[in-house]
Amino acid sequence: MSLIENIKSAAKGKYKTIVLPEGEAERTLRAADIIIQEGIAKLILVGDRETISINAKQFGLNNIDKAEIYDANTDPRNCELVDLLYELRHAKGLSKAGAREFCKNPLYIGPLLIKLGYADGEVAGAENSTGNVLRPAFQIVKTAPNSTVVSGAFIMVLKDKNFGQDGLMVFADCAVNPNPNAKQLAEIAVASARTAKAIAKLEPKVAMLSFSTKGSGSHDDVNKVVEATKIARTMAPEIQIDGELQADAAIVEAIGKSKAPGSYIAGKANVLVFPTLDAGNISYKLVQRLAGAEAIGPVLQGMAAPINDLSRGCSINDIVNLVAITANQVK
Ligand code: ACO
């Protein structure tokens, strides 16, 4: 079975409740129909009940009536959501009237349903920007205990099976933090190793990437990666991690041996941690386009409950797959 088939099969076993805030949209509805039919997750669709029903009929979808619908105009839980949002955000200046307004916004409704225990996770972003999906998630669900930063990892399925573990690698952070400091980078490394193990079933070998290998270059940016490597080792001594390494030293055995002799990661890395969002985001897109790799994600890590953000260019299949991944992330 392929990785994604394994992930779907595990999701079926867990059968968690995932909220889809973009419940009226065509791609979301078509994905929901498949998810329900295959038994991957229970779904809550956020949107106008009548619009959802009309759209489902128009697209010829027969399973949508099995999803729960949260219609902000009529749902009796609306007051509960408003009260919770006000309680969480009034110290930040949110008024009760402001909370009522936000509780009409599906991207706020999703995280509030999770926080209140009605849902286990959320997938959104087919119709909305990353920032608009993440902001309410950060404000309401917040980070997991012992975590201060949320980041986004991609599981890269490479055509060349000589790289990573049988062609599987994890890249991070490719989605959230423009310029993490050393402590944040260390957290991203540890979280990425755990995502690699839990979702991609890898035995993580983490490379902290830089433009320098073991002191070949000197710059504050190199020092940040060296410091992050030290912090990550202290945070999670059980994880195999090394840095700073250039990308070729991290993934090509011969170059790893010559540039970083004695490193147990150089040449064998399957988790690549990038020093900035520029580096991570650009790299995953280049590997996807130039090397024909499949990029699964971003899988958000470090959040108290799983919320994942789709690309606006996503396919129906991408939505189905991300719902399955999200269900697997539920603790
Ligand atoms: N982890 C945890 N919490 C965070 C994080 C983080 N990485 N970043 C912000 N927060 C929290 C803040 O603590 C704050 O909480 P508070 O209001 O309770 O104090 C809240 O989120 C809002 O913080 P701001 O600093 O005001 O965040 P802002 O809204 O400006 O930005 C955002 C957050 C939207 C995620 C921003 O970092 C961003 O735009 N990142 C880049 C996203 C992006 O464009 N990615 C590339 C595309 S994705 C792709 O290609 C796959």
C-alpha cells in the first residue's frame, strides 16, 4: 500500500470528526462526498444549510446528507461559540459585538467547534489564504503544551528512491514562520522529526540546513543553525540530528562523507529543516516541480489540535488526503 493509502486506512480506524469551514464550495463538497463514502472521517460542514443542499444536488453528490452541518444562522450552539470567543479574546480588546460578528465567519467557527469539543480537527484553505486560516487557529486552539511555535511540514514523495528513506523525506518549515530564531528552529526540528515518525513512518534523521557545513562559512545565519542544533539535541536527545549542513552534504552520501566526516546524519538525512521560510517554501516547490515529487501537506505541527491549511490550487484529492492526515494527527 502507498503511504497515502496507509494514512487513509489508519484514519478509517480512528473515524474522527473533522470540520470543513468551506462547506458550500464545490471542491470541498466533492471531497466530503468521497470522505463520507469511504468512511475516512465524520464531517461537519460549515455553511448555509440550504446552499449546501442545493449545491450537493447540483453536483450529483449522494452522501452529503450524512454530514453534520453547522449553519451560523440557525445553530443553537452559536451563543456558546460567541461566549467562548469573547472569553478567549476580550483581554485582547474583543467586544461581545465583535465576537458575534467573528462567529459568522466559518474560519472562526471551525477552531471554536474544536475548542468546545464538537470536532477533533479542521481542514480549510481551498478558498482562503494561509494567513486567514491560521490566525483564528492560533488565537483559539493555540499551541500544544511545551510548544511555542506552529510550523508546516511537507512529506515529499520523491521519484528517486535513493534519497531519504525509500524516497520519502520531510521538509520544514515550508509554510508559517518567515524567520525563526534559534529556539524556534530547534522546536521546528523536533516537531518535524515527530511528524516524520508519526505520519510518514520514517526513522527520522534530521539535517539542520545552512549554506555552510561544519564551519565552512561564518555568518550570524550559520550561528543560528548551530545554536538551534544544540538546543534541539537538549530538547529531544532521542532524536538523531546534526547541523549545520549544506543540502548536498545532508542528502548525498559521498559529499556528506567528505564535507562532514564522522556525522551520522550527513548523506543520510530524511528530515530537512530549513533556516528560513524563504528557503523551505522555495525548496519544496522546486523539488515538486523540477523533480516531479509529490508534496503532501503542509502538515501543521505544534498546534494543540490538528488544523491543516490547503493550497488554493488544491485538487479534490488533496482535500481528501489532508482530511485523512488530520484525522491521524488527533491525539
Ligand atoms: N505559532 C504559534 N502562534 C503564532 C504563530 C506561530 N508560528 N505566529 C503567530 N502566532 C500567534 C500570535 O502569538 C498571536 O496570538 P495572540 O493574538 O493570542 O497574541 C496570533 O497568532 C496573531 O499573531 P500575529 O503576529 O499578529 O500574526 P499575524 O496574523 O501577523 O501572522 C501568520 C501569522 C498569518 C501565520 C504569519 O506568520 C504569516 O503570514 N506567515 C506566512 C504564511 C504564508 O504565507 N506561508 C506561505 C504560503 S503556504 C504554502 O505555500 C504551503
